[in-house]
Amino acid sequence: MRNWKFFSILLSVLFAAMSFGCKKGGDGDTIKIGALFSVTGPASFLGAPEKKTVEAFVEELNAKGGVAGKKIEAIVKDTAGSPEKAVSFAKQLIEENKVFAIIGPSTSGESLQIKSICDDSKTILISCAAAELIVDPVAKYVFNTPQKDRHAVMRIFGVMKNLGINKIGVISANTGFGKAGKDQVIKLAPGAGIQILISEVYDKDATDLTGVLTKVRDKKVQAIVNWSIEPIQSIVVKNMKQIGLDVPLFQSHGFGNVKYAAAAGKAGTGIIFPAGRLLIAESLPDGHPQKPLLVAYKNSYESRYKEDVSTFGGHAYDAILILTKAIEKVGAADSEKVRDAIENTTGLVGTAGIYNMSPKNHNGLDENSFEILTVKDGKFAQYTGGK
């Protein structure tokens, strides 16, 4: 009798677990998708356009009947750029809301904090942050959409080579994105024939970097690489002018918001940085495979929200595009099959490039996903080279 009672309890537990697994994110007529974005706070320039993008995407998709016969329900949580909040909300989305997948977070620090949480719970995570540590080493259920740091560094070094620059200074923010990018610059510099004369880290909330930049100037560098995503990017170039540091400034792909160029004013003219093609969508040749999607997303976003599109909103667009295309391919909200479909995504045109993923590559973009841009008259333009 005792053994039969134990067996009954065991069966009940197993059926409950099976029921939980079946209902995860796809109970009823909707598929629940969690979204962790820095809508407010210091990283709102990332999260605000990401939230708007996802909301518009879901609305338009649902108006067309949804995906796999179900409507999408996006549950957005504002992390305010806090890794602690990201962890708390991720657990809430997984354990209480039982979401099918999570899009975001906006920043690398947040994404790295929830990477293992999502992987351990077998919840698909498609991050909108760029640090390579998010997908390297590969975690089975974790992907990201922005171009890789090392590809950005390689494009920057390519321009430096053409300009005859081989002695540089590096400055970076004390964030996950800043550290990851700085590490790639240092790692790849020797192979590119670049000598780093000085590397300085600054607080992401700083409002003046003249002290840091004075140290850099005294090393007589030929150029500066700044790696950050914060508004401080616009201040760097102003401080350079103030102390007479007249050398080229290379920003990371975290500079992809035209508000930064406008905030830099005249001092920003000539800034060089790698970015996706979204920022120059209209100027692409008509035969370019990305142009139709880029122009459509740009026009839709700017018409709806009355503000300039940014590459950051594009990262969220690509994340939900990848997810919903995988669900459509599978034909159901089956988390394991959808995960497999994402991992085998090939030839998918997104805002950041053309995605070709594999079991060893959970990002799917290459160096060619970048264009080199510059700042001209407070706006972005394609860099044409030359000293």
C-alpha cells in the first residue's frame, strides 16, 4: 500500500511537470513573450526605442492574424538599466508569467546577469546587447542580435591602416559593454599592427573627461578609440577640442543614435564609427538585399513615433523577427523546436545584417554587416575614406 501511494504521488508530480511544460508561454490563444528593456534611466536611449519597436511589431503581426494561429502577447518590464532588476524580472517572467521566450535586455551587463538563468530554465533569450560574452561561450538557449565587438574593432583598425595610424589611446566606460569592447581592442591590436599607448576606464555617469583625455594627449597618440553606449560619447569630442587634442576619434557601434551626433554639435564633425546600414538606409543601392526592410522599418517607426530611428530599436526588431520566424517555421509554440529553428536560421535579412546562425554561432552576423559612418553637419553619413 505504501509503495502504491508513493507511485501515485510520483505520477501526479510528473503529470504536473508535463502540464507546466506544455503551457509555458503558449497557453490558450496567445504566445507570451517577455521583454526586458531599459525604458527609463541612463540607458533609456537604448530601451525606449526597443520597447516602441516591439510594441509596433506585435500590433502589426497580430493585426495580420499572429503567428502559428496564435496572437503574440508582449510582457514588457522596465529594468531601468539595472542588472539586479533584470535578474528579478527575468525570474518573474519565467516562473510567474511562464513566458515562451525573452527579448532583451538592452545592456550587456544585464544580459550577462540573466544568461545562466535563462539557459538553466530552458527559456529562449534573444539579447539586444552586443558584448560577445553573451554568446561566447555559447549557451544553448541564448542568442543576440547586435553585431559583434570584434567585428567592429576589425573595421575600425581597417580604417586606421588606410590612414597610417598605428599608435592609439583607448578610453572605455566601466560597463559590461565598455569592458567587452576594450578587451577586444587590446586583443586584436597586435595582429593589426596597432600599438596601444594608454588605456583608461571612466565612470559611465561622468560628465567631464578632460582629466582622462589629458593623460591620453600627453602620450602623443595618433587617434582615440572610445567604447561606450552612454551619452558621455557626445562629451568626449567636446573635451578633446577643449584641451587641444586634435586627433581622429573613433567611436564604437554604440554611437548609433543620431541624437549623439546632434549633442556633439560642430565638435562632432569627423567622428568615425562602425554601424549597421539602418542609419543610411535610403542611400543604399536599390539592389541591396537589406534596403527594402530597412526603409520599411525606418519609415514605419519615424512616422509612428515622430523621432529618428536608431540601431538600438533595430536590435529589438531583429530579435522578435528571428523569434517569430522560427515559430512560423515550426508551426507551433514548441520551445525546443523553436530553439533549434533559431539556431539553424540562415539568410534571414534583418536591420543589423543577414543572419546565418549555427550551433557554434548564436549571433549569425559577420564583419560585412558593418558600414563605416562619420558625422557631418550633425547627421550620419557614409565614410568615404582619406586622410
